[in-house]
Amino acid sequence: MMQQNEPTRYVIPDGEGNDFEFMERLRYESPRSNKTYIFLEPVGADYDNAEEVDIFVYELDEYGDGDNDFNLVPIEEDDAETWDEIEEVFNTLEDELE
């Protein structure tokens, strides 16, 4: 039996100083762009019973060797190629997880 590690959690503040907690759903390394993308799902009481939860995707900008040595970079809204790729990856992986 494989032991599943507790998913990594991140706290990300919004522009107004509120902290939001996210759980890492998956990481994806794009062969097309050679960038790593991280899929985050919000966690907390508001989301526990929600039927649909938005998944947030960021580019991982790593600047060190530590587990937390990275910045989360928003993906440009008009980068259609990247969004199409991410959507395809996510849908494929979601199908495998269910």
C-alpha cells in the first residue's frame, strides 16, 4: 500500500491583506515552454462542501534549492497556448484521479 503524503499547503495573501490557504493539486512541467506550473486548490470551510472549486494555476519561478524557494507567477491571460495546454493537462489528470 502506497503511503500518500499530505498535500503541500500554501498561504497566499490577496491584495487586501487577507490570507488564503491553498493545497497543491499537482505540478506540471511543460515540454513546450520548459516551465513548471503548479495547480492550487483553495481550502477552508468555504470550500469543504462546494460542488465546484476554482483551481488556480501559477508558473513556478524557482530561485533556490529549498522546497519553498520559488515565486508564484501569474500566467498572462492572453497566453492562449499555455492556457490550452494547462487545461488539457488538468482534464487528463483529473480523469485519472477520479
